[in-house]
Amino acid sequence: MFSGAGLGLRRVLTEDLVHLQTNRPAFVEFAPENWMGMGGFWRKQLEKVAQEYPMVCHGLSLSIGSDDELDWDFLKELKAFMQEFPVLHYSEHLSFSKCQNAHFYDLLPIPFREDAVKHIVERIKQVQDFLGRKIAIENVSYYLSVAPEMEEADFIRTIVEEADCHLLLDVNNVYVNAFNHGFDAREFILKLPLDRVSNIHMAGHEKVSPDLIIDTHGQPIIDPVYELFDWTIRQLPPVPVLLERDFNIPEIETLQAELGKLTAIMNKRWEKEHVVIR
């Protein structure tokens, strides 16, 4: 069980998080790949964090849209890690990052096609059966729509419903894609399977030209994204919300201020209650 506004865990933040006495995040989320197999000092730091906060994992390496066979060695290591640490929830990206044994270190878009839907649904089912838990799949930002045969929202909805998994709704990614590709963010969100949203991500981005935004997770959240968040959560029951910051990480007080702003919006729109991942 976890609720409220959480913070993405980065190594530079571990000491601050362990010793925070006030305005603490409600939970922490981290990429398991960055911690699995870790020993020594950083292993001890993660153990300290686990004593203080509910823990959630958001993966980077599953490559759910890849044509390659699932990486069962990785999944075995992941399962063991999530049994060793009290990981409450696991999510991944609706993208691919591996092809023919090459790792691209980026989240590449999947063609919005029926054959891709069937392929991904089967892979999600295999992952869920192996891990013994439902996972969440996140809508991603993309900069080129590859051979689409259906709308993105229909693509996401069909996968989530047929795989019987959760949806991690990244509000900033919706905003970025709506800006870059010229669609209405609110109409897009209303087409998603909102009854399957298990958690929300919020982050900053960078506008690099008048008609292009890059999803960097390296800047503060801007007001229009807060406004879209405020509108979005009116469509949902209470779910956990995460503040992501992957680089250009400021002092902990700055992150606490952003968490406070998210929490104020959540408290205004939702009753205060614990949220259980369905």
C-alpha cells in the first residue's frame, strides 16, 4: 500500500532522503537495473532507504516491444531483487530498446499496429506470469510516428485491456506528444483506459525550438503541465503520483517544493486516503 506524491530515487539523493525529518516524499521509485547486484556502500544506502520509504520500481531494460525473445536472465534477476527488497509495484515503458542483441539506450516508439498489439500483449502476459504480479505500462514520448495504422490511444487501450495490466499515465509525456504532434492532450487522455491507471508520472521537459519539446526530465515542471495534471486527476480516483528528475538535479529543498505543489493539487482534487494498487 502506498499513496501520495513520491520522488525518483537517485544516488545523489540517498543521504538526504534517509535523514529528512519533514516534507518527506510519500514513496520512492527507481530503476532496478541501477541497483540489482549492487554491493558495498550503495547496497547499504538502498537498504537504508528501504527502511524509510515504500519502494516502487520503474524499469528501463524490458524492451517490451522488441522482436527479440524476452531476456529471461534479466527477468530472473529482477524477480529475485523484488523478492529481496519490498518492491510494491513494477512498471515499464511501452517502447523498445533492444534489437538483435544491440541495446540502443533509448526508448524507441513502437508502430501503432494490430500485429504489434498482439505481440506486446503476449509478452506482457508472459512477464506477469513469471513475476507473479501485474505490471504497469507507461505511455512514452516519441518524436516520429512509425507506420501508424491506428490511433495511439487505441493502441495503448487495447494492449492494457487485452494484457490485463495497469497503465502508468505520464502526464508530461502526453503534453510533450500533444505539442509536438498537434493533438489535444485532454481528448487523448479521455480515450485512455482510465479505470486501469495505477499511478501517474510528472516531470519537466525542454523546449528546444518553437515547434519542438524534448522530454528531458531535467527541468522543473511547467505551469501548463501542472494544469493538465490538475484536469487529469479530476477524471481519476486517487492514485500515487511520482516526481521524476533524472539529471540536473537541484537541492532537495527545490524538489520538496515541487512535491508540495503536486500534493496541494492532489489534496484539492482528491480526498485524503490510502491508495492500493489494484
